[in-house]
Amino acid sequence: MDEDFSAESLSRPGALIGWKVEVFESIGSTNEEAMNRGEKGEKEGLVIVAEAQEKGRGRLGRIWESPAGVNLLMSLLLRPGVRPEEASMITLFSAVAAARAVERETDLRPRIKWPNDLEFSGRKVCGILTEMKVFADRLEYAVAGIGLNVNMDVKDLPPGVAERATSILAELGRPVSRLSLARSLFEEFEKSYLGFLKGEKGAILKDWHERARMRGEDVEVMLDGDVIEGRVRDLDEHGALLLDTERGLRRILAGDVQRARKI
Ligand code: BT5
């Protein structure tokens, strides 16, 4: 799709999120760049966008893959000044904002998977990586990194990743405007972020649950090489997963969730 996907067309002068947008043809990682800007004291709301990443980051040293020029790869710099235990909420409301943007631009309804994915029928369409710097028990700054597969032919991902991935193009059967999707995402993100700053956690969790539909689901959580089986009870107020297991209730802060296979 031929369109003007530039810093000028993406930026939102006077707004909080996207008051300044920088677009890189290629970069190591947008998260890395946004973290560096945080360190240098840049105002929150800066968004770093890239057409390609050489070292796109996933969690736990994993790689985020993306062919150039077809997807959304972006990192948003935030200075919420909250305590570190609130950081998981940033991932949760970012997932809600990304889902809402997709819902606004298409008739698709992505599902949220705890803690940081959007998916369609078990195939990942979006991953989120929140990084932060803590100083004196507060977040000095945080970066929400969002990778959303938009107009990508899934075959352009490496084998091993492609099988479990999808894109808006693949789901919809036609390309969409990355520009208007990104602009919707900025607007939705700003709404969610302002709600977060006002302490509206209940609303965030409600929106999240509506799109995750995980309560009561039997799952397996991969955690440091261990597999924990259980039934999802809820999320707590810090975004941790509460699982009913054979050995009682477990609270899990981070991990990879798989739906348990029904026998
Ligand atoms: C994530 O990690 O899902 C977080 C991804 C965040 C990426 C964005 S892009 C912009 C910003 N700048 C960065 O450097 N990062 C952020 P995790 O849950 O650990 O999942 C990583 C796994 O997802 C990989 O190990 C692959 O299996 C899979 N994967 C990689 N690329 C994918 C893609 N394009 N679509 C679907 N799955 C992918």
C-alpha cells in the first residue's frame, strides 16, 4: 500500500502521545532507542517508529522478526512516576489500546493473551515489550514497545515463527493503511494511559478481560523451564495471573501461557 508513512503524517502536535514521532528506515531496536531517549531526559509521549529492526527485542532475550516496510514497529516513551509493581499494567493497557485500534480500523476482534500478545485463533499478530528504569522506587521512565503485524505476508517470517504468526492482511484478506492504524493506536493509547494515570485500574482490567476471555480456562504456563498447569481464576490488581492449581492458588508475574490441550 502506497502512502505517506512519515514522521510528519504520524505526529500529533499538542497531543500527549505522539507529540513527536521519529521514523527510522532501519534501527537496532526501537525500544533501545526510546530507552536511550528516556535516559537523556526526553519528554514523555515521544514515539520511535522503524520500518525495520536489526535486533528487534522480545522478552527474555528473544527476537522480534519483521520484514521491512509492512508492519508497525514502535516504542512509546512514558514517565508515569508510579511504583515498579504498576509496570505490568502498562503492558495490559497497551494490549487493550492495540486491540482497540485494530477494532476501529477493521471488523476484526483480536484476542488478548496474557501477558503481552494479541492473537487470532492462537496465532500471534502483536507482541508488546515493556521496559523501564527505576529510580528511588519509582519508574523514572518506561517504554512500551509494540510490534503489530499489519500488511505482512506471513511467509516472509522465518520458519518456526511463521507457523504461529498471523497479520491483519492474512486475517482480513486485504491490506490496511498503516498510517491510520498507527494514528488510531496513538489515540487509543493516550486514552488508556490517561486512565492509568488517574488510577482507573478497574476499567483497564475490565477492558482487558473482555478481550482475553481467559477466566476459567485451563492453561499451561512455562516458567523458568517449569510447566505449571492450572485454571485461570483472574488477574490481580498488579496484572499477575492467578491460577488454581492442584497445589492451591498460584500467583504468576511473568511467563508464557499455552492453552491446555483438551483430551
Ligand atoms: C514479545 O516478546 O512478543 C514482545 C515483542 C515486542 C516487539 C516490539 S517491535 C517494536 C519494539 N522494539 C523492540 O525491540 N521490541 C518492540 P515474546 O512474548 O518474548 O515473544 C517473542 C516470540 O514471538 C519470538 O520468540 C517468536 O517466537 C515470536 N515472534 C517473533 N516475531 C514475530 C512476529 N512478527 N509475529 C508473531 N510472532 C513473532
